[in-house]
Amino acid sequence: MTPPTWTSSSSDLLAEISQQFTARPAATSSGRPAVRPPLVLHSARRPALVLVAHGSRDPAALAEIRRLLALLRDARPELDVRLAHLGLNAPLLPDVLAELAGPVVLVPLLLGRGYHVKVDLPALMAAAPQVNGTITAPLGPDGLLTEVLYERLVEAGWTDPATVRERHRHGRDAVVLAASGSRDPDAAADTEAQARLLARRLHVPVVPGYVAAGSPSVAEAVARLSARGYRRIAVAGYFTAPGDFARLAAAAGDWLTSAPLGAHELMARLVLARYEHSRLRTAA
């Protein structure tokens, strides 16, 4: 088996991939076969795309991830696109890999370089010797995520950019980028990088806040900004789907809180960009 390699999206792929969303074929995921053969070979066509989610006990999280999966399948009906989980939900990644053979690209539905990306995924891939697989980089940080975060904030009540710039000059508005958090310094660096991207987009200060691990917590980040004189502090949910972390982040806010990234077309475009970059690098 080829050792897993880390890849990232390439900007020159985005225009090509975006066409999949502006001119979709009529077929949707509802027309796919209900039953697949137990073992599928992919050596004669493009690698299978396995979207790897963390997993959640919240039914709303699974429903949202399945909507994202439907976007991917609708955009690229010629691909074998599958969903797998690291835990808590079926199907688990080992079971999905057991059904495949040949080239496979795993795209982690994760936002930074934490333990799952560095340790769990390579180990699970190595345990499937019939698969010739690569693992892409996590989704974040990325400019496409910036746009999704911005749109979710606007949906929650964030004002237009011109007004935001004016309020920034008066020191009124700021944002906490609420993330799950990790003890891995690379994961924290990725979240901080995404916060900088969002700050440039919004023209206001954006600082990270964490729910499960890392410092400061979302509530601490809100309090620090308030102490610096910011009067309206939004919380941007930097989560892939609804769940306990998103609810805890919302509870720590004192103004508006945006929804998680979720099943957004730009999320699907980013997943496909990661996939295509990995596929092209492997072919080269």
C-alpha cells in the first residue's frame, strides 16, 4: 500500500470544481443504487472519495453531514462518494475501507491538524492493505471557509461590510471564532490562521475561543474583548455540524452566534478541491 500522503487544495482547481455547482446534472443521490457490491475496485477509474466525519451523538449533526454528502454526490455523480465516521455513528471508517480496494482518497471533515488527522487516519488506512490510499489535509484554514463563516454570520444578523468598518473605527464590534480546540499546537495554529482570514474579511478583530481544549475558552475570549471596550461581540461557530460544542459556544456569547459551517456549497467545493489536488498529485 502506498503510504498516506498529506495534500491540500490548489487554487487553480476551484474554477473547474465550481462549474459542477453552476451546471449540475439532473441525477441526484436519490437515484443511486441502494445496494453496493461488498468489494468495489477503483483501479480503472477515479479513486473513491471517502468523506471522514468525526461522529456525534446529536441526530442533527448526522443529518447535516448527510446533506453535505448529497451535495457532493449531486455535483459529481460519476464519483463513488462515501461517508465514514471515526466514532459514534455508522458506518465507521474501517467498515467503509473494508468494502473498497484500489485507489481511495480520504478527505477529513476536520478543521485542523489534530490527533485524528495525524495519528488515527494514517493508522486506520494502514490497517486496510487492499486500499491504495491518500489522506488530504484537513479543511482548515482556507479562504472558502472564510466565506462560509461570513455568510453564516450574515444569516445570524451581521451587518454589511461598510457598516462593519465604520463600527470598527469606533471600537464597537469584534468576533470570537469558536472552535472545539485541541492540545496539538498545530491545530491551534490552524484555528488562529482561520481567525486572521476572517478578520481580514470582516474588518474587525477576530480571536479564537475554544470549547473542549485549549485556551482561552469562548466565554473568556468574549470577556477579554469586552474588557478592551468592544460592545458587540459575535460568536462565529467554527464547527462542521450542530452538536454540543456549537450549543456551548452559543451559550457563551452575549450578542449573535452564527450556525456551524454545515452543508454549504462552498464546503462541498472545498472537499472536492482537496480530493482533486490529491488525485492529481498521486497521478503525477
